[in-house]
Amino acid sequence: MDANEILDYCLTKKAVTESFPFDNETLVLKVDTKMFLLMALEKQPLSINVKTDPEWSAELREQHPQITGAYHMNKIHWNSVIVDGLKRDLIFALIDQSYELVFKYLTKKAQQLINNS
């Protein structure tokens, strides 16, 4: 799986925007104004940061050496994921959960606007 596949998948979700707020190499994907995925485009192997339920995070980190607490982020809620060696379905499930966790903390007004778009 490559960066374009991940980006294309993320852009199928409602109200997703992309930007480079930190540097020219770290792509940030947001739902409304909140980030749900960061991707280091120049780093090899490809790595993404996603928000994950803390209980699932612990399980994932035990099962997959490619999944660790996210650098420079709250390690309870954010994971760094080296994409190589992981199943496509797992990567998509991680992206889905990250989007959903962030979406649920948007204001009710923002959620309604997104759902009605």
C-alpha cells in the first residue's frame, strides 16, 4: 500500500481536507478542523499516525511490531503505523476508526453540516 492509496481512501470520507501545516513532508488530513491522520510522505518505509481507541491500541501494539505510540503525540490515543507488512483491511480499519473518533468530538452543528453535505 502506498501514500496515494491511503490519501485516496481518506478523501472518500466526508469533509476531509489535506494540508501541510508543519512542514513540506508531513501531510495532515482533517475532518472539519480536526486532524485524524498524519502521513510522512518522504519517510521510508511509509508511516502514518492515526487516533485509536486506547484499548485497541494496547492490543495492536502487542500484536504488530509496526504499530507503536505516535512520536510527538499523546501515545494513549495516537499510534504510528508502519504500513509495510500490514493487511490493507487493518490499515483501512485504523483510518476509519481515527476518522470516527475525531468526528464524534466535533460540535453537533459541525456534525450535522457534514452529515447533510
